[in-house]
Amino acid sequence: MARPSQNLLLNVIFAALADATRRRILEQLGTGEATVSQLAEPHAMSLPAVSKHLRVLEEAGLLQRRIDGRVHYMKINPEPMRQAVNWIERQGRFWQGSFDRLDQLLQQPSPPQPTTPP
């Protein structure tokens, strides 16, 4: 069972991942560190709008920021994603076990039904 603080963290992580733009930003960072401007370039939105998406990802712990002078560099922090994947895998094992038990139950022959005289 997940602790309340862990549940809150998972809520924040999944909320951050719920947006397609933020998922694309994480995909962009899959190749390594990038500046905020580089991350904003392929998106049809203003730099402040992209910065808001980056802030959500940072607050979820999915990104780390490094500042060098006026340039902000972003990179992925994989630990929160691992926590989300672990939770998904635990849920998958639970549901798979439930489906397996249901399948076994459905495979059993039905008991004969009592016949009633006409």
C-alpha cells in the first residue's frame, strides 16, 4: 500500500504527464540536456507558455534545472518516472492475477442445473 506522501507525489507526477506538450518535452530531453529555448522551438506556443509547462514538470520532480549565466538548461530526473512505472507495474500484476483467477473460474464446468418437472 502506498503511503499518503507517496500517493500525493504520484498524483503530481501523473498530472504532469497528463499533458501531451509536457510528454513531448520529456521525449525531447531523452537525448540529453537542452536549453529552455531549444525545448520551446518545436512547439507552437510562446516561451512563457513553454516555461509554465517546464515549471509543472520541475514541480513533479521530473526535470532538473541548471543555470549558467542567463541560460537555463533542463534535463530529465528519472527517479519520479521510476516511481510511476513501479506503481503501474504493481497495478498490472494485481489486475493480471485477478483476470487469471476469473479465467480459471470461467473455465470450470458449470454444476448441473436441477431439473424441474413439467
